[in-house]
Amino acid sequence: MNDLHEVRRVMAPADPCPPGAFDGAAHDPAGRAAYERITASAARRPGPSRRTTFRLVAAGGVAGALIAGAVVATSDGKPHHPAPAAPTETQQVLNVAATFALKQPFTAPRPGQWVYTETRYWRSHMPGKGTVVKPGSPLRKTVDRIWVREDGSRMASYEHGRLVTSSTGGAIPPTDYATVSKLPTDPDGMLAWARRQPAPGGGNGGVFSLLGSLLLNNGALPPAQTAAAYRAMAKIPGVNVDRASKDGAGRKAVSVSFLIEGWAKEEILLDPSTYAYKGHRTTVVEDHAMPDGGRFLKGAVESYSVRLAAGVVDRPGQRP
């Protein structure tokens, strides 16, 4: 009976039906942590024993495995190790987003193909000396259509209605498939890579911005690197989530955010059903004076975007 009480205590933080998940506690990080702890204890002792994936088994199967393992998990009703800390909501959401990313079908571009991204932006007019951007200030609307050759040697975009190709200059973060496909596929490696890059502002805010830009600017980021980026974000102190947010078009969205330099809330917006990347938003949460004398007032929107399309094509000017 002590063993059963211990199972119930360890499983308490698990969300039996985490948002966006269909596998019950098997899909929940707290449930997995509890499973790993108990089965690891069982493996160290005589008798039956049994990194797991998010899709272990159905919730009932996990519960059954936990109860069976609990019989030999302890001998005196006391745990061998302290219970693992329950994952935060941010960690749960980003781990689910990573899992969904890994499930998506993906076909890598062939040599000579191009990766296309189409994004609608709303941007504030940067305040000059003596000017102020305040809540409700008009935003400049544009649609960016970008083609990047898979090997990173060329890019193309429209300038004054004319399609122009040019050489690429080694963007940070990279936007070509040849480079992003070689990025780390584990969260610690992805986080270490991001910390080595010359991200604007530096620190955790710079790392968050860089990983967000990696998602924003890549129309063919492989699932393994996408998942690693989400899980790397979960390791950044200060990252928050809001499951009841909305995107720039008023549609439901999951917001993953970080407060940049104490005044700008930078958000990555995810689809609430598939956790696919939808866009970004940067809003002003504290009045802020710019170096040139202009000012942003609290509540103003600095910029936001919505991804319209992404995919692989055979030539610049073509759309998926």
C-alpha cells in the first residue's frame, strides 16, 4: 500500500490530458518523469523491470506499468531519490510543440531547389527625434516573399515589383537548408550553438530572439532542428507561455514570450492545435526612450507578423 501511495504522489503533477496531446499522461512531461523514476528504481533491484518518447503507450498503459513497477520500486515504502521537480507550464508546452514538430512529414529540398517563405508584417515607424509611437499608432503593412537556394549561394525577392536575385551574405541565424540541416538536434547543443552567435542584445533575451528568428525565417527547417529549438527555449530562464493568446489576425494562438531589455515583450505565436509556428509579435510593456530621442509608449505594438506560406520550389518566383 505504501508503494501505491508513492505512485500516486509521484504522478500527482502529471497532466492526464495535456493541451495538444492525445496520449494522456504518457504525453505529459511530468508523467514521463515519474515513469522513468519508478522504472529506473525497479531496474536496480531483482525481479521484473521495464530516454522514452512522448508516445510511450496510452495513458492506461502507463498507469498499469507504474503500478506494476511500484511493487519492486521500493522495499520500505520510501523513495530512493527525491521526486523530480514537476515541469513548468512553459516546459510542458514547448515539449509538446517539439513532439508535434517531430511528427510532421518532411521532404528535404534537392540540390538546386529553393526554399520559399511568405510572411505578412505590420511594423511601426521607428520613432525619430521628438516623435512618439503610442498605442494605436498606425503600422506599415508589407508582405515579404523570399526565396533562398538550398545551398545558400543565392537568394531572391521582389524589389519594386521586379524579381531580383543576389548572393547571400551568411545570415545569422542561417536561412539556407544546407546550413540549418547541420544545426544540433538536441536542446543542449542547440542552446549552446545559439549562445555562441552574435545575437543582438546578448544574454538570454538575445538567445530567445535568435531561436525565434530561426523559426521565422526558415521555410524548410527540419523537424529535428525545429524540435531542438523549442526544447532549447524551454531551458532559457524567463521564458513564459500563454495558452489563451491571439495572433495579429485575432485568431487563437499559444504565445511563447520573453521580456527583452525590460521593455519589449517578444512573442513567438504557435497554432493551438498543431503547435506549428504562426508568427511573432513585439509589444511595449514599459515606456522606452530610443537613442535618437524618439520614444515608445507602453501598450504600443512595435511589430507583428503572420506566416502565410512556406515550402520548397524549383525556381525563384515559383510558389508552393
